[in-house]
Amino acid sequence: MTTLLVIAKEPRPGRVKTRLTPPFTPEQAASLAEAALADTLDTVAATPADRRILVLDGAPGPWLPPGFDVVPQVAGGLDARLAAAFAGCAGPALLIGMDTPQVTPELLSVDLADGDAWFGPAADGGFWALGLATPDPALLRGVPMSTPETGAAQRERLVAAGLRVRDLPELRDVDTADDACAVAALAPGSRFAARLARCTPAVRR
């Protein structure tokens, strides 16, 4: 049973995309996060899978399409939360975040049987996707997260475990205003691009 996982935060002002403020207000940053999450969930919904799971910090909202199971994130660091997400999967699983609204079903339609792990590096040094043919939470626990070396450390953990790692294309996460503009240009027809076009950066006083 192939599972697609999305790990995300409820898009509430002050809780998501805080690096977008400034130049955007917390409300605008949350609105952009909601659009990115909605685009991501729609892409996952359009990708063949036996099960789709939203691993959520917070409560679901109208941005959640049908067809997803929602499970709460566990307490702890990001490595623990990612490990717990994979622990709930009985078969091959691919996990992504809510930060790459430019992702497509083609990128996510990987054959998890063709290799032991799939790794999607992010331009900021992290990773946007991780697929495991046989999910093992130990492959994530203890990996330092949210650093420029996170992606390299995670990939090395996979290699050190003797896994055959296949690489996905590098994508850019939406963390800063520059990221937002670059990603919107890559997906001009997305909700995210439309939402960004309506957001006027706050004037600093």
C-alpha cells in the first residue's frame, strides 16, 4: 500500500511562515501559507496512491480536499515528528512538506519499489521530499533539522544504512519573500501565485 504524506502546520497568523514577516504582515504570511498548502494537497490528491495522510499541527480547515486522513503531529523536534509520520505507514511512503506549491503529480509519481529511498533536495540545504520503500523511523531520528546541512545529513543517514537512494529534482522552498516570488514564477497558474499577486508588502514605519 503506497502512502503519500504531507506534513504541515495549520495556516494561522503568527504560527506559519514567520520569515515572510517583514515584508508581509502575519495575516498575509498565513494567507500565502494556506495557498501553498492548498496547492500541495491538490497535487497530492491528483497523484496515484492507496492512502493520503495530512500530518497536521493544528486543526483542518476549508483548504483540505476530500480523500485525506488527518493525523496530529506528535510533540518534539521536526526529526521526531517526521519519524512518527513514517511510523504510521505499513508500506512504501513518500512524505513532502507544505512549502513547495510548484510540485506536480509527475514529480510525486515515483516507483517506490525501484530503490530503497527517494530523496528530494531543497535549494536551502534541506529536503522537500523523502520516500522510503520500507519506512523506518530510525532513519530520521537524530538528524539535525532546519540547518543548511540538513539535507546532506539526512541523505548520508540513508546511505549509511545501506539504502539505494534515488534523487528527485531540487526544488525551492518558500521561506522568504524572494523565495515566494521565485516559486510563484515557476507556478504562475497556482493559488499561491494568485495569492501573492494580491498581497502588498506591509510598509515599515
